[in-house]
Amino acid sequence: MNQTAAELYSLIQEDIQKIPYNEFLLTPDEQNNLRSQKVDHIFRQRTADTDPVSQKRILAEYYSWGPLEDLIDDESITEIIINGPGSIWLEKQGRLQPHGDFFFSDLSYRNFIERLCQHAQVHITKEHPSADGNFKNFRLSLIGEDLTHCDVHLSLRRHPKNPWNFEKLNAKGWCSSSSVDFFKSLIENRKNFLVIGPTGAGKTSVLNSFLKLLPENERAVVLEDTSEIVLPNSASMKLLTRDDPHGILPNIDQNHLVKKALRLRPDRIIMGEIRGAEAKDFLMAMATGHAGSFGTLHAQDAGQALIRLEMLIQMGAPQWSLTAIRRLIQLSIDYIIVTGKLPSGERTFKGAYRLCSLEEHGFLLEPEEL
């Protein structure tokens, strides 16, 4: 069907290109209205004997989201990746697979990107060839041609409408009932911890599940780059970073947000992802009065997470010795929760590790028996 629709699209485009753009003695608005009427006439004429499905598909190519039209509303699709007009991939049940549809031309793909940018209020330029934002129920990441050296690349990761909780994760076999009891004890005993794992391991889903365990009268201040975490109650609030690619407004990073959060009477500070110099201030807050705080960190295992944390703290405090950095980590982190992703695409809980002590050779980690 899409091949037939693509052929029809090419014929319609050829007819449209033959329309004179400037009509004698007409105002610009009148010219555009007349052109629009002629385009509609061409479309009706070319698709008169075409099935409704193909007609709808061609219209989507001109006026909406083209081959993504059906994917956007499909809740079973967790991510859409576009590497160019003919290369569309989607993630279902943790597995990446090619989409059977495509954009009909480079022109319609460029128009789609333009419509998307307008809807999401993001822009890419030569000076700033990448952008992040939100589109409908997705987190959007856009990479321009100056970085890809071919087509604009796009990633859309879906925000779940019904965030996970540990009962759902247990029912899916992600963790055992004893693990759920352990997670509840971390919240009740106000332990500080990190949720770690590689990309796509479900760290944000686990973070949302922990937040659902918070009491109604506890105030959490959530810090994020893009809004993915669901607030646990009406007493809580969220702070988001700001990155202005045009340089008109000052940028606000997570380090700045941590300092602001300390003045907002938080019971707990929650960081969507620790990724830079903010690690120092976040851990200092954990160690000096904000027990029960937690966040996520990209790492494959608990040992790697601690090494990465040392590096990130050093970005915020390059004058500190390694001993001082490790001492801060020991004072602030109680547990590390490890998430993973199996070759089948299934996400899994790989274990919890208690930070026991700091020895001469490094940290001593002890796995929890769950």
C-alpha cells in the first residue's frame, strides 16, 4: 500500500511544482489561498480512485506526521528512532525493529521535521545543531545535519501514561516479593541510594516506583533535564534545567537546581539523572540533613557506578583529593540498586548492594540477600 501511496505522492508533487507561485495582481494572501485551492484540486483528482487508507496516508505526509501517524498513538511502542526518510525504527517490549513505512521524499521529511520543531518549540541551527524537548507524550532528541553529516536524526521516547509501581514490576517478574519489601524498607528508613543501569534498563521507571512509596505528607523536590518523573503528591514539586540555544537567556544546570532545592524545604531531593558537576552538591545534601534522597546514574554495575561518581564529583570539586571524594561518597550513599536489560529486551532487577565501608584499596560493597 505504501509503495502505491508513494507513487501517488510523487505524481501529486510533480503537479504541484507546475503551479505558478505568483499570480498577477493578487496579494500574497490571495496567492496562498489560490495555491491551496489548486493543491486540493490536484489531490482530489489524483486520489479519486484510490482507497481511503492510501488517501489518509498521503494526507498525513503533507499535513501531519507521515509514517509516524499510527505509531504515536500505539502505547506498546516505547521509542521511535528516525535515521532519515527511509530508516525508521521502533522499540516494542524492549526490542528494536524496523518500521515497514517510510517518508515519501526528502522534501516531505524536511517538512515533517519543521512541523515537529514548531509543535515542540525547539529549533536546531548551525551554531546549535542539536535540541531536546517534549513532543506530545514523548521526550524528543533532535540531531542536525551538521553533526550527522547526512539526514536529521530523531529519537522519541514515550513517557508512560501509567507510571510503574513495584506491584506491577513484581507481577511482570522484574523482581521478587522480598525485593519489594526491601525497597519499602529503604524508603521507610530514609536510606540514600542510587538506581543505576545502562541506557534503556528502566531506571526512570524504578525511580517513579520508589516515589510512589513516599508518604502523602513528605515533600520531594525533583530535579530533571526533561520532565519524565511523576510527582508523588501535591506537597512535592519539580525543577527543570534550562538550555537556551540562542544565548538570550542564561542557562540553568542541575548544579544550580540543587542549590535552589535546598531552600525549598525538601524532605527528600530526587535527581532524575546525575551526569555532571552537580554530583558534589547533591551528595553533600544527602550527607548533611536530607536523608532518604535518591537519583539515577548510568553505569553497568555497582563498582563502575562508584568510579563514575568519583569522576563526576571531581568535575565539581577539582581541588579535592580522591580521599575526600571517597569519604563524601561513604557518608552520603547507603545502597546501590542495579537494573539491567537482558538480550531478549526484557528489563530486570540485578541486585542491591550496601556500601559497607571505605578501605585503603577502595569501597567495600556487600550484596543484599533478597
